[in-house]
Amino acid sequence: MEKQLSTIAYWLGLICTVLGLIFRTYLLFGINPPYLGATGGIAISSASLFHGAGVFFLLTIASWCQTAKSWRP
């Protein structure tokens, strides 16, 4: 179970990082990034995506440590 959680968290972290970099590049060139979020609500910013990526990468590390600990004799 921890291995699946680690894999899923890694890929979600990678997706958040890529989307954050794309949005930040749009802002660098003065282009408004695509709107992500509910209509009339608060949009998801590149900073939110980078914070989410950090959480997912930390979850990956934590579940990897749990998996490594469970394999010891």
C-alpha cells in the first residue's frame, strides 16, 4: 500500500511542479495563465501548485521511509 501511495504522490507532485512552472512562465511573458477553479471562485495560482508539489513530494518521502522500515528483518 505504501508503495502505491508513494508512486501516486510522486506523479501528482511532478504534475503540480510542471503546471506551476508553465503558469509562472506565462506570467513571465505577460500572458494570463488559464483559469483553474470554480466559476466565480478563487483561481489556483502557481504558488498554490508549488506548495501542493512540496506536500506531495514530502508524502512520497514519508511513505518511502515507511516502506523501507517494513522490509527490515
